[in-house]
Amino acid sequence: MGKIDFIERELQSLREKGHYRQIRWIEEGPSPWVRMNGEKVLLLCSNNYLGLANDPRLKEKTLRAIEEWGCGSGGSRSISGSLAIHRLLEERLAQFHGCEKALLFNSGYSANLSILTALMGREDVIFSDELNHASIVDGCRLSRASTQIYHHLDMDHLEFLLRKSDPKGKRLIVSDGVFSMDGDEAPLPELTNLARRYDALIMVDEAHAIGVMGAKGRGTAERFHLSNQLDIIVGTFGKALGCFGAYVVGSRSLIEFLINKGRVFLYTTALPPPICASVLASLDLLEEEPDRRDRLWENVRYVRGGLEELGFDTMKSKTHIIPVLIGEPERTMEMTRRLLERKVFAQGIRPPTVPEGKCRLMVTVMATHTRKDLDFALEQFEGVGRELGLIG
Ligand code: PLP
């Protein structure tokens, strides 16, 4: 037997379970319609919720920053890569959230890893919602803290675990603000209440909420007026802001601690300056064009209502992430394939991203989709849903 035969065996097992993934290539985008296999298809699974990724003003400011700064940052932040544009963006983000300080990261994944591993250790306990994003799961594992998983959104279970725990060190509660696969929201008032009563730190990952939730797009914390009750807020630039990268906001001492102890922060090349310029432009547009958010929510309501009327199960989602529950992996991927034949791209999601038997299509609309686009999408969902016997 060859030493890498295990790879083929594992791939074969994934194929047999219907879990094998292949990358789909987008040849032109990102906009409501993209080109795949040479054909225009309606994109219905992008996190570019506000349609900013393709905005000409973002592009123009990014190009200007390339002229001024070049393409790369040239080093890690702690050696030679801390640039004035990083400071500008961090100041802007701290102001955006009404927090003392902000710190940039190269992605939401690395932010979560860095924060959890820097703050928490063997003597500590982390309380984590069972549906938190993989980067939180991995951050918990790498931190070596004891991790107590509470049932999804179940505050009685969380309290039970908090009461039972008696750590030598610290407690930290961590939750997604908006859950990326179920499209539901963290109960922030209850979470902050429990954190206060049990003297636990509280961290909320607002990856899917920034730009979308709250009166000014400042996340679920803004929606519940609880920004000042959270110790650690993580946000990303790759979703509604249409760019790339991430950040954390919190107290001055938290940020200084992460600059000194966050390994993922310390040992990686800093975010490229043109990306910082596009995020700054995106934050400007968020303030100047609140109607983008209104248009997004109108589109979300229209599509969710349409899908539910057709008889699809949208898992009681109330946010801009609309899961369409199918169940088994084969049927789910068949649905994606048939929709694609009809020029609609809605990706099927399978384990390990979601639990066994809970495969689904992730439907996300953009502020820039037209009513005609959405009617077209609903028509195709109806057609394929009937073909596969998913709706009557
Ligand atoms: N946190 C949550 C809740 C997410 O859904 C994601 C990405 O999907 C991330 C973090 C990772 O962010 P990034 O794509 O910037 O690494």
C-alpha cells in the first residue's frame, strides 16, 4: 500500500456518503448575475449582501490606494507592516462601534482563532453555542480551555452549565450574532444578563450582522442596544462590506493584550493597504446610503415569503440568511444542480457544515437584485421543487 492511499480511501468514502465537494468556478462577477461555465446565472448564495463588492466608488478608491501605497503591506504589524491606513481604519471602526479600540485581522477565521487562543487557556472555561462558526470551534479547541457546548440558543442550558462550572480561571461566553447556517439570531439580552450574573466575559461574532442588522448596520449589538455590554465584538469585511479581512473592537487593554499575545495577529503579514481603502469606502457608503439596507430587507422578505408560500421549509429564519431545508445530501445537491441548469445558483450545504439529515440550500439575496430577478428565482425553485417532489 502506498503511503498516500488513505487520501483516496477518504475521498471515496466522502463520495459514497454524498459529501464530496467540488469547487464551482465563477468566471465573471460579483454581481447579481455571474458567469459560470460560460453562461449567466443568477447568484443566490453570496455574502455580498449590499452589493458593495462591485461598486464603482469602492473600486476607484481601491485603485487610488494602489497608486499611493502599492499592493502589499510588506510585513507583519509588529515588525514593519503597521501603516497609517491601518490606523485610520482602526480608528474608524472603534468609532463605528462606540468602543475604545479596534484591531485588524486578515480574516474572520484568524480573528476568532487569535482572540480565543490569546485570552483563554487550560484553567479557563468557554461556553459556546453548538452552532457557532467553525472558526470559533477551532479557536476553542486550540485554546486548550475546557469548552462547554450549550444547545443552540438554549439559555436554560447555558445557565445550567455556567452554574455547574467552577473554573480556576476565567469564564467566557461566545456566540455568533447571526448564525450563518440557520439564519437565526443570538439572544443578546439574555446572554449579556447571564454573563453579568456569572462574571463571564462575552464575545459576539458579528460576521453576518455587520452592515445588515441594527439601524445603522452596526450589528445585532446595535439592534439590541447592547454594544457597551459586550467585551469583545468581531466583525468581518468580506460579507456585507464587500471587501476582505476582519477586526475586533473592545477596550484599550483588550486590544493591547491581543497585540502582544495574539499569535495569529503577530505572525502574519498585515492586511494590504488597498483593502483597507476599500473598507473605508465601504463604511462611507454604509453611512451615506442606508436605503441599500432597506432594499436588502425588502428583497429578503419577498423571497422568504415566496419560498414559504410555495411550501419550502425556511427553518423559521428571520434574518437575511434563508435556509431551505431539504434533508439528505443527494437530494440537496440534485436541487442545486437542477437549479443551475435553470440558471440559478443556490449552493447546497452538507455535513460537516450542517448536521446529518439537515442538508439545505443557503439562499441569500442582495440589495442589488431586482424584483424581476427574484421572480425568476422563485419560478425556478417552484419548478425544481415540484420535479423533486419537495413541494406539492
Ligand atoms: N464568523 C462567522 C460567523 C462566519 O460565518 C464566517 C464566515 O463565513 C467567519 C467568521 C469567517 O470570516 P472570514 O470569511 O472573514 O474568514
